Amino acid sequence: MSRYRRENLETRVERERSEIFAALKRLDRRSFLKVAAASWAAATAAGATFGNGAFQTLRFVGAQEPQSDAASNGLSVANKTDGANVANGATQGVRVAYISDSHLYVKEKNDRFANALVRAVADVNALSEKPDFVIYGGDLAQLGSLEELRLGRDILSDLDAPLKIIVGEHDWYLDLGDGWRSLFGEPFWAFDCKGVRFVGIMSVLEDDFWTPRRMSPVERMQTVAGLDNGVQNRFKIGASGLRWLEETLADCPNEKPVVVFSHSPLYALYRPWNFWNEDAAEARRILSRFDAATVIHGHTHQLLTHREGNIAFHGLLSTAWPWPYPPTGVPELTVEMNRPDPFNPNDACGDGELRISPDGLVDKIYRFWNREPILVPAAYVAGDATLRPKRPNLPSY
Ligand SMILES: [Fe+2]
Ligand SMILES: [Fe+2]
């Protein structure tokens, strides 16, 4: 090295960043551009352990004949799922790939988020074992315009697997759902797959704060898009939505696994940021009679795991950006990722998979784009603390 060379703080940070990025490029190739099996193996290498009660215990037997969708929603054809295998007493559980919270702007304003969604679709299409369906967790658009929603629909139409989609607040509050409905159908839907009842709900309803303030649709949308502005109301499912949920599950015996897809988390996380749902307790009451119920939610853009009694809760990654963790309310089961690397806009973003066994237990993988994948085994969520995943951390700057 030249004696004239200096390495001040800025130069050192730059060098370290370059070294990490070089390593991460190798990680990207190894972990993300290969098939799902590689992701699971990498999760193991990252410290996830599989003792009794983890993957090996999941036996996918006794599956039932799938029923057709209770309500078709646009692109989704989830009732196509694998009926032949199921009729034979399938040995597989339900495999669900997930993508969430892409927050697309129109192309002229921003193409980074659209490119990120394209990347997530490529991830799902590269899976060696095709998922039974893909769930999109809401917030497809950023400011709710039909143009943003159409862009999202077009990118998602490249998926090789059936799509089910739920609505987020960013998709809804420009036109109160007209555009979203025109592309994707009704925001409440249900269907059975391999003996599991899957339900999608609209859980970002807000009482009218805009009319008294004489807000335009754009002002309403921008207000809702700012989660902690203190102007809007808290999310809820609403009386008719809750009634629909109860009626939709009425024919399910208690032992039938139930998985609910909701954009907002259905437990008390953090009210000031609307990481919250005002009538979630009533939804939990409806789910309380089941041996195993699971709520999968978007909106929080971070690794989140929680359990209350019979109900497990799983937050999804965003493809657009990670939110910080709220100062209070983070559940004990959650293994927090540290703050994202400001030099890498993809850090702490990604997509992932869910595997649901016939007894309703859910294994979850977070497939980070800039960190090693994290596996959250069902047995850990059920109480085996020895299976706690390692933190998906990077050095912070
Ligand atoms: Fe979001
Ligand atoms: Fe959201």
C-alpha cells in the first residue's frame, strides 16, 4: 500500500461495505437464485435446528378433497390446486409462497419498487417445488391509483402459480376500493386446500375521518399512507366483516386447521403506528374454538412471530422497505432483525414461504435478499425455545 494512502473513517466504511457486498453477492447466488431446497439448507446452515417437533414431525396425511373457491378474485385460481394428489391421500402439506407490501408507484416516479416485485415473482417461479398458491399480503400500490394497481397486477400475472391477494390500506383509500375490486374482486374470500380452510379478509377499514375535514380523495389517501400522522382512525374489520368471518367458518369443525390472511396484525402490536386492529379481539374470539388457527399478515414489513393460545401470528417481509420495530409491543417470540443497512436499499426486504401441515402447524421461511434466510419452525412457535432462530443481523453503520 502506498505510504500516501490514508484510510479515514469514510474510506474504511466504504472498503468494509464493498467487502460485505462482495460476500453478499456470493450469498445471493447461493441462496436466492437457486431453488427452495437451497434456501432451506441455508437456513439450517445459518443455525436453524430441526429437533423433534420441527419439519420431520410434519406428516401430510389424511388430506381432504379440496373445494372450489368460495369467491374467485380476479387472477386467483386457487381451486386448481393439486386435486389429484389430494384425492390419493397426499403426503404433502400445503405450500404457500408469499410476496407482500410492494408499494408500487407509477413508473415515471419510481421503478425500484416495481423491480423489487419483479424479483420476488422470479424467486417464486424459481422454486423447485411449485407452491400450491401464492399469497400477496396487501399494499400492492403506494397511493392507490388504478395505474399503480394495474402495474402490480401485470407483474404478478407472470407468476407460475395461482395467486390469492388481500387488500392493504395503500390499495384502498384513493377510491375506497373501486379500482382494487375491478382488478381483483371482493376482498373477502375463502377456500379449502388439502383439508385446510384459507380465508382472506379486509382488515384495514377506517371510520370516516375525511368527510368532516372536507378532504379530497387524494388527501384521504395521503393521510392513510402516513401511518403515524394522528389524523386517521385505527384499522378494523368492521361488524359485517366479522359476521362474514364467523359465518364462513361455521361449517368448520374445531379440529380443522384455519389460516386467515389479514393485512393488519390481529393482535395488539403498536397503536400509534396503526400496527393495530381495533376489533381484532372479536376476530380472535371467532378463531378461539379451533385446535390450531394461524393469522398471516402484511403491513409491518418485518420479521414478526407471535402466539396467543391456539392462534399463531406471522408477519411477512416487504419487497419495498423494512419498517423499524415499534418501541413497545414486539412479541416475545419475535427474533428482531437489526436496522437495515442504509447503503443497500434491498436490505431486510424479500419474500418467503409457508408450509402448513394437516394439523395446522406452520413453518415459515423469510427469504431475505441481503441476509441469510431465516426459518421459524412451527415447533418453536408452539413452545420449543431451543428452536429459536438466530438473529438475521448485519453489522450496522
Ligand atoms: Fe405496507
Ligand atoms: Fe399497510
